[in-house]
Amino acid sequence: MSSPTELGFEVLRALWLSVPVLFAAALQILVIKQDWLRRLKRPIDGGRCLGGVRVFGDNKTWRGLLVYVGGAAVGALGQGLLRFPRLEIPGVDYARPLELALLGALLGLGFAVGELPNSFCKRRRGIAPGARGSPFWVVMDQVDSLFGCLLALCVLWIPPWTTWAVVLGLGVGLHIAFNGVFVLLGLKKSVF
């Protein structure tokens, strides 16, 4: 990036790119609060243990995975109604619903699956689901899903390093803000 204008563009692109996942996160809040899709409120790890310790824990459920994938697909479809061509991902035709749904589903999948390695490692370290741990784990809790989104996005478009930097930097703030909503609704104990 060579100018403030280019940085501003990257920030706007990162915000636009985050819309599907933010929509999915808002939907996830509603689904949890209303306890919808109860039958899918089953741990992804099926309660299995590795070395006497749960693989991921109770907080990583099939319901969450479905809501993030489906919700982000719907959020991306909404972007097709409100177009900002300069901010759109190159190679994705925002006028084609199937391509938009795929983009959103990939972002949602990346978000949900991106949290699993961190959860796995935290369980190995004896950190309970939802617990903070050391500052390292606090940071990992904020960037794991963002990194997963960016990796999943590589199926359709390889983001330049500037997009990675802005998404990870800006995304941490958005992630913390959404955690604050979860705290206010009594769904989490801490924003970190």
C-alpha cells in the first residue's frame, strides 16, 4: 500500500468481505438465544476424547457449523442485491446467485472450521471451552476464524497480503465487538 487512499480501499473491501460472516454471526446469536435447530446442537467431536481430553468440547457444534455456512451464504446473496463493484472479489460474479452462495458458504465454513485447531490445542493445554487462558490464547481466539475465512477464500481468489493484513487487523475489532453482543445477551462471559 502506497497511500492512505489505498489503505482506505482495503479497509472498505475488508468490511464488504466480512458482511456474509457478520450476517451469519448475527444469525448464530438468534439461533442460540431462541435455541433453534436443537437436534443439531451436538458437539462436532461427538463427545470423543483424545488422551482423556475432549477433542474440541461442547461449544463446537454441528448447529454452529450449519448456521455459519448457511447464514454466510444468505449474507453473500444479500450482497448481490446491493452492489459495490470496486469492492467485490475478483473472479466472483456478484450477479450470479450460485457464485455468491458459494463465496458465502466458503467464508462461513472457513470461519467455523478455522476455530477447530485452536479449540483442539486449548483442550490439550487444559483450557476449558469458553475460557480465556493466556494472552496468546486470547489473540488466537480472535484471529483463528479470520485466518480460516481467508484460507477458504483462496478457493475462489488469492487475496493479496494487504487484504490479509487489513482483514486480520480490522477483523479482530469486529470479532471483539460481536463477542460484546454475545456477553450482553448472556451467551458469553467475556469479550476476550
